[in-house]
Amino acid sequence: MTVEETLAEIVKDQVFFDESGGGVTLSGGEPLMQAPFVEALLDACHERRIHVAIDTCGHVPRDSLKRISQKADLFLFDLKLIDAALHEQYTGVSNELILSNLQLLAREQTPIIVRIPLIPGVTDTRGNLEGIRNLLLRMGLRKIDLLPYHEIGLGKYPRLQMDYRLQGLKPPSEEDVQNIFQKFSEEGFTVRIGG
Amino acid sequence: MNDRVARLRQESLDLKPWLSMERAALMTEFYQRSADPSAPIRRARALQYLMENKTIFIGDGELIVGERGPSPKGTPSFPELCCHSMEDLEVLDTREKISYGVDDEARRIQKEIIPYWRGRSIRDLIFDEMSEEWKAAYEAGIYTEFMEQRAPGHTVLGDVIYRKGLLDLKKDVERSLEGVDLLNDPQAHSKRQELRAMAIAADAVIRFVERYAEHATRLAEQEKNCVRRDELLEIAKVCRHVPAHAPRTFREALQAYWFVHLGVVTELNTWDSFCPGRLDQHLEPFYRKDVAEGKLTREQAHELLQCFWIKFNNQPAPPKVGVTAAESGTYTDFANINNGGMKADGSDGVNDVSYLILDVIDEMRLLQPSSNLQLSKKNPDSFLKRGLEIVRKGWGQPSIFNADMVVEELLRQGKSIEDARCGGTSGCVETGAFGKEAYILTGYFNLPKVLEITLHNGIDPRSGKKIGIETGDPRTFANYDELFAAFRKQLRHFVEIKVRGNNIIERLYAEHMPAPFLSLFVDDCIARGKDYNDGGPRYNSTYIMAVAPGTCTDSLAAIKFHVFDKKNLTMDELLRALNSNFKDSEKTRLLLWNKTPKFGNDDDYADDILKSVFDLFYDEVNGRPNTKGGTYRVNYLSTTCHVYFGSVTGATPDGRKAWEPHSDGISPAQGADRKGPTAVIKSAAKLDHARTGGTLLNQKFTPKLLEGPEGIDNLAHLVRSYFKLDGHHIQFNVVTASVLCEAQKHPEKHRDLIVRVAGYSDYFCDLTKALQDEIIARTEQQFFSQ
């Protein structure tokens, strides 16, 4: 798909962006794996004055992030685990690059919403959430989305002939999510559940 | 809601509709005795006889009074239009849905009156006059005929009754009578008859209301409870003033409307009953004045409106049978209160009463009256959002109309700017100039059926009869254009059959069933000395309603794409698959169903075909003259007729199996839209709404999707976006758990169903059974908790 073709699809929805103040979110996979395409699309959208958000896991080359960071209107930045070892255990990579990328964006004052998945027993532990909170406070980032684990994907894995590795894991309770929401709010964060 | 309203509302909900023979018996008595040679005068005297003799009913605790039947939910019949057979009564009494209780006494009376009306009722006259080809097309389900059981109505009251009482209107009638020029006007005699009939009809209702005043006074004398006694005396006082005189207060305005309403729906069983239209604007001056003078509080106004609402709910639609029952299977009589929009000078029309009415709609939650928002770009978001809060509760009201578009549609039809701004929508989605237009819906038109007949060279495969014209064996068509040209010829053939029939039926009503009472309230009937049914109104439109543009478009797209463009199938293979209802060719069906560009996905391949179907129907219908000095127009709604039309249509090239429902309104075929609501809106907006008199778009959501202020905001953005693209109407069905269960069983029909889980949405049919079950359980819960 070319930039022009993608833009043609995007423009179809411009009336809704105009009305709602919304725009495009480039998501993935990881959009920054195709940084030159993303950059070209960003430019094309901006010519049309369409707002662009980048949804990234943060584990991307610093250079590509740097180029894009000056152009994107908003970053949706995943932050899963603060502990490097745990991060490596669950995702296969260390979080070192991710954290330094986040630091870079924070310094450049790009608008950022940090997105924290709440996976019971993995990311929703007190230690992890406190670590994240302290880091964000230090960086001056105040907007977060809490993304409670859900089971929508359950049916899709078998259809793709893939193994579902969280079999049996239940979503966090409403109450647990509310408690986490409460704690972040009290610290002055703007918190959304879902989003 | 207070105790009074709660009780009256519950009574209205608990009572089952029943057939009252009072009107039929009185009407038969009158016709047997009267031999007045003038049709309008005979009709006016018939109304007088009814109003003098019908039962007067004032229920305990009522503040707004008046019933069409002898008591709430007592539904009269209209034998002079359609005299039910004994079998019809059996059907009415016993059918599973939309039944009406019929007791032995009713059966006895019906048996007595049937012989008199045989060959005299309008229905008999219509079927006597219709040609064989008309009957064949009617029986095949190409179209329906609105006027075989109900009279032309499709009109809405303007502001006249708030300015003038019946006595003032009588003076207008007298002035018009004086002006009739017997020397030079060839129609002078009939004008005099009509005007005299209007005066008699006015007297008939004045007398009817007098009887209410007398009854209220009598009840007051017997009443021991002094609070209720005062209320009854107040009722008597109100009834002594309106509608003979113009109302002075908020309460008198409501009561005046209600008596005029009863007069109209007793005179004839007009389609869409009757409706006060822009109620918030009509009531606002009374509300403001009464509140300023300390005569009325918001609570009192609220209570009076609630009592008014219950009155509508007490009047089920007159009982229909056969095809007419199938095409609109509901107790709803389609009175549709308009709220918001703009004033005659073009300024924002939302006022305090608009919000008051929204509160009433929310709290009353009644089937009738129906209600809508006329949403102009000038109206504040707070108005829209208050409406959407009600929409979210999931019982189907209010629907939302683009008021700016309604004005544009009316202007395109040649209405003056003031008349256009005072117009609105009635029935389901029909645009009209309120108080000034007869916009008569004459029947639904089955687009996919015409395509089916085109594909069979004029033969209806269901019956094997040749009811169309020979437009060529489609196997010989070299390209899509040849097919489309054949479709055009076939469509023209059936439109012309329908119009020929309409031109007779219009005259039958004009000559046999004038409506002198209704004519009093529609400009310019009095000034012209002409009846509502005979071109008296300022504007006279005749509509044919296109049904299933979605199914028709997808079917044409499938042929174009698979037979002509991609050559995946030959025409012969396609026809054989259709004729066998895809028996042994499920693979072909899935190809057609899944791998075809379909309307509703913002895909120009399909949407351009929709536009061509729209243009075709428009070109064949719009602008033809009717018999009343007006023209034919098109609109796009189906009520429940897409189900009936589907039941007479075999398998279609879009992969729909035989006898399954067609798409409704201008919505995509069930499950054809797979790119979400924004794509549906984009596709639907490609239809040129300005050249219609109304279109209907249904959207489905589960409650969770609409949760919180964000849910309302999103919905508001969606509505505003559609209206920015010049859409006419949108309504939201909040899906119930039972629909979700149905979707679990038949996912192919519910591909479009989106559900929200936490912050994510997905197509319901793509979820696992376990997750679907969870969502069903949660949806159930949400409905309970409301």
C-alpha cells in the first residue's frame, strides 16, 4: 500500500475528525518499524491538517523515534513493566531502550499518553505500578490510560492456529481496576480506563 | 411521575386493545337513513351523527379528556372504508401479534352490517376499479396499496388552532362562501357544498365537546372528593372554551389540540392518525405567559403533558388485516411529535418546552406518541445530548432528523421558505409542510422483486405468471448496462401500473370520502373551497416509497462484479443458483455474500450502483402529475414492509436466501456492512436526500458502547457528521440481549453487530461463544438496571 492509497482511506473519514476533533492513530504491530513510511504519511496528513497519533511500544531505534517525534501530534506509549528483568522475561527484551525513548519524548515535550496494560499478576502488581508512577512523576508525564486485560482475542488465536498463552487468566475485577484508577488520580494523573 | 400519572399510565399499558363497534354501528345507521346527494355534506352529517351519539368518557383522575372509542383502547372500525369480514375479525382476535379483542356482541353487529357495505365500502370500490395487471402486481408483492383500508392522512397540524377557535374558522368558511362566484366559477357549486360541509363538521365537534362539558359538570355534582370535584369543574370550564374558541392557556392549548385530533381520527381513519407537529413551539408562548402570570408551574405543565401523552397511547391504530397488517404490523398509529428545529424566521427553535417534552418522553416511555428531535445546526448540543440520553435507554425514541435538510427538501419541492421552516417530519420519516400539505403515501415498492422479474424476463418465478414485460433473456446480455436498461424498463412498467391505480383511488376518495373536518385545519382548503382529499391544501404530494435499495444495490453489484467484471460466474450459473435457492451451490452463495462490494462500506463500486438505482426510481416517479394539481415524489422507508416484501421474493444475487427479509429503509442489507458505523454513514450519505421526502437509517448498538458522557459525545459526533453530509434521519436501536442470542444462532444475519468490551469494540460474531455469553448476560443486566 502506498502513502497515497493510505491517505485516500484516511480522508474518507475526515468529516468525522472535523466533527469530533479526532484524527488518525498509526498503530500496529509497531508502526515505527516502518519509520520512513510513517514519516511520509505524517507529512501527507499534516498537509490536510489531520491530527496524527503514534501508538508505539517504544522498543524502536532512537533515530527513527527522534525524526517522528518532531512531527507527530501525540504519542500513545506503552509501558508494561518497570523492572528490566521481568520485562525481559515477559516480552523477550529489556526495557532499557523503551525507557530512554520515553525520556527523550518527555524532554521534547511531545504530548504523550502512557498506556499501561493491567495484566493480573504480571503488570498490576503494587511494585510495578508504584515504579511506573514514580518514573512518570519524575519525567513530568501526567496522562495515562489503564488497559485492563480482556478476552476478546480468545477466539482469534485458534483461528490463526496460534497458541493462546494466557489460557485461563481472568480479567482484573472492576474493583481492582477502580482502586488503581483511584491511586493514580490521587497523585494528579489524568486517568482513563480503556481509551 | 406522580401517583395520578403513574396510575393513568399503568391503566393505559395494561388495557389490551379491543374492537369497538360503536362507530361502525352508528355509521351504518346513518348511511342507511341518509340520502344527501352531496358527498361532503353527507360526510359532515355523518360526523355530526357520530359526535352527537358516541359515548363520552372521562376517566378517574384525568386532566386532559376525550377518547376516540367508548373508553381507552377501544378501537373503532371504519366500515365505509373497509368492512371487515367475519374471518377478518377471527384473525384480529386470535393472531399472535397485534391482536384486538373481539367479543360476541361485536361479531353480531359486524354480521349485521356486512351486507350493507358490500360493494359500497371504498375497499370494494377500489378493487372493483383496479385492472387485472394492477391486481396481479399487487398479489405478487411488487407494491402495497395504502388506501385500501385507511384514508389518506399524512398531514400534520400547523399553528392555526392556537390562533383560531372552531367558531373563528367557521367565520372564515362563511367569508369564503360569500366569495364563491356562481356567475363565473364552474366549480362554484361544489365549493359551496364543501364549505357548508366544513361548517357542519365544525359544529359537530363543538357539540361533541359540549357533551364533555356537560358530563364533567354532572360528574362534579356527584363527586364527593372536593379536590377531584374542582378538577372536574375545571375540565368543564376548559371544554366550554376550547376548541370553539382559541386557547388562552397552556392547558387549553393541549385540550384544544386533543379534541381536534379526536375529530380528525373519528371522521376518517387517516394514515398516521394526526399529529400536533411542532408541539414545543406551539406551546411555548402559552407556557411562558402562564408561568409569568403565576398560573402554571413547570411541574403542572409537566403533569399536563404526561396526561396528554397517555391520551395518544390510549388510541391504538385502527385494526388492519392481510397485507396491510403485514406492511405495518404495529399498534402504533404514527403520531410523531416534533421537537426543536427552527422557527419560521430561521432562528433556533429549541425552548424551555422542548426540554420539558424530552423529560416527558423519557419518563413516560410509551409506544405512542412517537417523538423526534428536529436537529438543526443552530440547535445547541445540550438539546441533542439530552435526546441521546433517552435514545441510549434503548426503547427506540426519539429518532433524530436533520432539520436543515428537511427545509432543503421542502424548498426543492417548491415550498416557500416560511412554510418549509414550519414543516417537519411525521409518520416514520416523511417530510411535510405542516398545516399546509397533503403528502399522501400510496404504497411501498419492492425494488428487489422488480429486479427478480427482470432476471426472469417478465415472469414472477414464485407464481410462474407473466406479470412484467419481456425485457430480454438476461443470458443474452452482453454487459451490465444492458441489464440495467432492462431493469429500468421493467421498473417503469410497474411504476406506471401503480400510478394508474393511484389516479383512480385518489378520485374515489375525492368523490366519495371528503374530509370536511380535517379540511378546516389545512391551508388553503377554506380559501379554495376544496377538500383535503381533492387538492384543497396549498401543496399536494403523492409518494411511492422505495423499499430495499440496499438489497437491490448489492444484487446489482454482485451481477456486475461476478458475472460481467470478474467473470467468476456465468449469468446462467447465477440464475440456476438463484432458482434453486442455492441448494447445492452454497459455495456460490458464499462468494456472492462475502466477496462482493456491498453498500454500506463506503465503497464507491457499490455506492455508485446505489446512486444509479436512486436516480432510476427518482426519474420514473418524481414529477409525474397526480390528480390534485400536485406531483409524485419518492421517499425511502419500509416500516415493517421489507419483511413482507422479502417473503415474496426468491433468492437474490447478493446471496440472500429466498423469502428472507430485505434490507430496511436505506440501511445496508443485514450483515453487509462490515466497516463500522462511520462507513455506513458515508455510504448512506451518498444518496441524494434532498431529492426525497424522507429516508430512514437504522443503526444498532449495544448499551455498553454508549456508556458514560463519552458514549453520548461519540453518538452526538456521529449524528452531527451524518447531518453535515446531508443525511435526513438516523435512529439508534440499542440492542437487547435477545437480539444478541439471535445473533449467536444466526451470525450471518448479524455480521454488523458491534459490541464493546472494556475500551475495545469488536464484531459480536467474531467473539468466542463464552465471551458472547458473557456479553449477553451483561446486556441483560444493563436493561434490568435501567
